[in-house]
Amino acid sequence: MNTDMAVAQGATAFSAPLVRASLQARVVWGSRVVTVGGGAPVRIQSMTNTDTVDAVGTAIQVKELANAGSELVRITVNTPEAAQAVPYIREQLDRMGIDVPLVGDFHYNGHRLLTDYPDCAHALSKYRINPGNVGKGDKHDRQFSQMVEIAMRWDKAIRIGVNWGSLDQELLARLMDENSQRARPWDSKQVMYEALLNSAIGSAERAQSLGMAANQIILSCKMSAVQDLIAVYRELAKRSNYPLHLGLTEAGMGTRGTVASTAALSVLLQEGIGDTIRVSLTPAPGEARTQEVLVASEMLQALGLRSFVPSVTACPGCGRTTSTTFQELTQQIDNFLREQMPVWRTTYPGVESLKVAVMGCIVNGPGESKHADIGISLPGTGEAPAAPVFIDGEKRMTLRGNAIATEFQAVVEDYIRKRFGQDQTHASNTVLHD
């Protein structure tokens, strides 16, 4: 049955991820403008875990995150010393040619730090404000207003970031009291959801009443459980048109954190909810902070929302494979492509769309290789010691011997240079060892 027939008979048509209409924020540093929402690509951001007072160490980590693909990098600004260090961090980054915008993460004393250290306020491109810890009672409104007014003075975007672990307790208590008066009270989880939504949207409306442009306000309501996050963001998306920042807070480390973040964010992104994301992984001892950026980029690329690096398709391996050669070659090619991307982004525009296949036997190898831009099918158990290479769907050469890995990497490099280089000539038709 073809697609037209299926649709005509009432079947569900295949569809791409949905798109939510939202305002568009601009996060700016110099000539670098990162748009968020309003049809812009879903942006990746990350956060340093260095002591911000260590300006050099923080700048180095920001550079690593930016080179890994983070388009916004958040740093902690929690003390006068940290606020004083921010302009020096920005200066170091500018000297290194890293123009990624910096986001200041403020808690409790942000109003005072932004007031007392104007160079810090200027060097940051966006402020993160948590309504749950900007003060209590009368101080809450006054200190929140101070931060918003400073953002307007310096023409900065803000993120109003509500977190279930630091929810405004006065607001929650009021909603609990109101709930007790209902004929059919909600359960406690529903009240907490409503408190999160009320805090985020109410704070945004308060900022607008102070003169803040609506399109310079980004909202987030972070939770640590997958289903809670999905439920809250679905409702947040219905009730507002602000750009939304997604993130599963306290996701955990390793496989658990990766899976939980991907499970939650992918559902929302597929529904068109989310304009910028952060994967909040707890690094394993010695693990690079850039891992959270790689997970975020792989997630967006897997969903077909963005392309960051050439994709490498590889089989998992089974009893038909005779060695780990295809695993080693896959890792070698994948690492090579990632390492080259900081240079290739400007040298070879469009290279991120490249599809490479490295397969371990003849069963799926030729088919997958034909569907890729360039692919290789390595010999498996009982197969002839030959590795056919397919380029643009056609078999172009066969590699043999002990240098297959090195030769295939050279073929990939040659293909990239000829397809994505300035001359835009087609890939080589050379047949080797056939």
C-alpha cells in the first residue's frame, strides 16, 4: 500500500518532529549572536565545574566545551571574587578567539553582585535567575526586580530557571492552602507542578511588567524524574510562548544520566517542545566535562534535528565477525572525524552531514555501505579477506592486507576534501587492489 492509499484509507501519515511556535531570544557577545527559539535550531549549552575564581582554568574549560559544540556556556557567579573574575575569563576567551556567550548562574546574591561589579554584568551575555532563591517576602520582589533592571540596562537576555529542588516555598505553601479548599483537592504532585508553572510564568510576567522584552526571556522548569519533567514542560508549552530551556536536573552519572536525559528530552523535542538543552551529567572521576555536550549533540543528531559531526554507522558485532578490526576502525574513524571538526566547520562547509558506514561482515555490510556516502564492509568469519568500499552507493574499490584501516581513513579524507572542499569536485573513482 503506498502512502497516498494509506492516508486515503484513514491511516496515520508519517510525520517529522513537531515545531512549537515561540518568541526568539538573542544571546549576544560581540558579533556572535546565538538565537534561541522562534524557528532557530535547538541550541546546546553546558556548564563549567571549575572554581570561577580560577579565571584561566575556567576559560580553558569554556574553550573545551565550546570546541565540543556548546553554543552557550554557563559559569557559577556566587561570590564577589567570582564576579571579579568574570571579565578576565571573557578577556582570556576573546584572546583565544572563542566568542561563545557566557551565562551567569546566580543564586541568593545575584542582585548585589551584578550591581557591585558592572564589568561582570557587561561580560556576561545572559543571566540565569532562580525565583526560588532571590529572597523572601518583600526582598523577593525587590531583588528580582534589581536583576531584571540590570539585564535591561546592559541589554542581556535572562533565563528564569525554576527548579523543583529550590522551589519558592512561600508560593508552594499558598497553593497548598488553596488546594485544601477545593471540593476535590489535587494530589501533592499536581500542586507541585502548578507551583513550578506559576513561579516560572508569573516571574516572566513580572519581568515584562518591569519593561523586559518578552522575547529576551527564556523559561525552564527543571525536574529530576523523567515523567515529571515531561508532564511539566507539556503544560508550560501550552501556557506560554517563551523560548524553553530543557534539562533533567541531577540526571546522574554515566549510563544512568545519559539514558534518563535522553529519554526525557527526546520525547519533548519530538513534540516540538524545547529551544535549548543541557544534559546535566555527573562526570565520572577523570571524565572530560565535554561528555555532556557530546551526548546532547548525539541526541539532536539522532532525532534528525541537527547535524554536528559526520555520522558513523557500525554493526554491534556477532559470531559472524572474526576480529575486533571493524570495532577498532569504527572508533578510529569516529575519533578522527570529531577531532577534525573544529577546523572542518570552516574549511569544509556541510561536512557534518556526511554518513560513513563501517560494517563487520557481508550480511548487512554492503547494504549499509551503499546507503552511506562512503562505507566499508570488512570480512567476517569464512569470508574472503577483502573489504569492498562503496562511495555514493557504488562499489569503487576493494582494500586488502594489513593496512585496511589506514587506507580507508585516507579514502575518507580524500572524499571529504573533494566533496566539501572549495573546488567541490566529486569523490575519486580510483579502484585500489581490486
